[in-house]
Amino acid sequence: MADPEQTSPDPTPTPDPAEPAEPAPRPLDELRELIDSIDAGLIELLNKRASLVVEVGWSKRGSGVPIYAPHREQEVLQRVLDANKGPLPERSIEGIYRELMSGSFALERSLRIGYLGPPGSYSHLAATRQFGSSVSFEDLHDIAGVFTEVRRGHVDYGLAPIENSAIGGVVETLDALMTSAGEISIYAEVQIAVHHALLTNCEPSEVRRIHAKPEAAAQCRVWLATQYPQAEIVPSPSSSRAAQTASEEARLAQSIAAKGGSAAIGSALAGQIYGVNVLFDRIEDNPNNVTRFFVISKQQAERSGDDKTSIMLKTVDKPGALAEVLTVLASAGINLSHLDKRPSGAVNWDYTFFMDALGHRDDPQMAGVLEELKAHCKELTVLGSYPRSKRIL
């Protein structure tokens, strides 16, 4: 006899009347027809926009206005992001509009962007995310070469890494800024998330050598010690070259019917370019690894309303000179977001300081501070004022 206290569970839970019922989906064919109709409207609107861009290009050529204007880029991106009500995330909207602006540059005039190569480097990755796929990219062999080609006008803009959140400032860029001060200007800044991948065409258990730029290997030290403690870490001049070497060694092993063994630490982009598969993605020890880049130009950027100013200076030779400089900035309420130094190269123990302060050189407050700082400095150069990067690409 069944226990009256025991009841069998109801297999269909009672719906909560407070929750709205999910609407019945429309037929798939009907939804696809609607999407096709919207696509046709989008194409028409995009080409209307493109026609206006062509007119903008004519106007710029007549007035000497730069094709790429960072303050205008910030304005356009912020306006479309403010207008976005979803469900597309902001990152998708920004990606669409960056590619749209890249196509607009090509309609106005083809742009050439110099970056620290080879192709597949993180500088290459930053350049493509910032400028899209419709511009020309020039693979330059060192950071000093990026500055040289911008100065000579062989490229319109250059991209150079200035600091990494894990390892700090990039000394080659600081040295190039000293050499090129007064001839180039910092025109914009770009931040990208740096995700390292283990690239190889062999099985995980077959990895014996890992080619890596020393800085990249250092950023994956814990992961490497855990996953591949016996592997030989072979220094490489760049992440791109590491991927190239792993690819070449894999082809050689295949040609002699030998097992693989070579891998590289690099970007997924480098793996695509050199035909090396991503075995493990995001192997960096710090998941918040970010590199900041400067876009350099012979032009000066206009105010955007949310800017930075980069300053290079040498203080007078007296006790407390640097403290006085910092006091001037603090008294004016100007936030210092970055401070670095390099040996001047002229006299031992003489240093050049690099500072990023929030504000534009044309802001009255910043202009007054820059004038006041001259009294505390042997040399002072404004390297550029540019829109502050708000998002990590």
C-alpha cells in the first residue's frame, strides 16, 4: 500500500506567472528574409556614407587637413557607442566602425603605417586593430627605423610600443623620442591586450624546443615551468621570428620524416601568417597583460576634450629640482599618469625624464604649467598632445 505522505514529483514544473512567456520563434526562412532586407539597406546607407567621405577627402586635400585625425576618431566612436542600445556589445560596434573608418581612409587617400616587424609582431597586431585592414602596412626592422621613416615622410604614421604593464617602459622608444624630439609628434595612443600562444605543428608531448623573445618567455615563466619544465627556451629577436623558426624547423622535420619538437611563443596572428597552429592560447602568467603604443606623426593632434600631453625634460642641477617640477604639476591639479627616465647619453649620471600628464598643451591650464616648468628645467620639449586611449583593443 502506498504511503500517503509520499507523492511522486511532478515532471513538469509549474511556470512562474510573474515571468513573461518566451515568444514563439518566427520561421527561420522569414527571419533570413528580414536579415537579407536589412543587409540591403545597410549596403545602401554605407555607400551613401562613403560618397560623403569622398567629398571630405576632396575638402581635406584642398585645405591640408590630415586624413587621420585622432580627435575626430574619438568623437565618432564615442557618439556611436553612446547610441548603441544593444544587443551588440560595445567591442563589436567599435570593431565595425574602426574597419569602416579604415575603408574611409582608403577612399580619401591611401595611408601607409610603419610598425616594428616582422609581420605577426604585436606592433603589427596593434596597427591592424587601430587602423583596420584597408591601409598599407610597412614592416620596419627596428623602433628607430619607425621614427626615421616617419621623419622622412616615407610612411604617414608609425606605431611604437612605449610601455608594457608587466615589464615597464620600452627603452628603444624612449631613446628614439630623444633622437627625434622636435621633428615628430606623438599623435595618438593605442592599448592592446597581449595574449601569448604556444605555436607548434607537433603534438604537445613532442615539444622539445620553444623559440621565444626573452620578454615574452618571461611573461609566461610560470606556465612554462609547469607545462614544459624540460623544454629548451631558445632566445629569438622577436615573436614573429620565433614563429618563423618553429615553422621552418617543422617543415625540415617533415621532409626527413622525423618527429617535430619545435614550438614558439607568439601571437595567434603570427601563427596564421607563418602556418603554425595554436596549441595553447593565453599562456601568459598575467591575464591583464597590456601594451601601450604611441602613434607618431609629423602633425600635431587637435584637442579632443580628454587628452594627454607627453613631456621630455632635463631638470636644473640642484637639490630638489625634480620635486619642484612635480610640485608645479600637483599645485595646478594636473594628474601625472606616467613617469620614466633614461640616461641623457651626454654626461654620466645625467638623466632625461619622460612624463605623461592629463590635459592638452592648448588647454590654458596646461599651457601655463608648461611655461612655469621652464624655470625648473635645463631643457623641456613637448613630445605631443593626443586623445587619451579609453579602451583596450
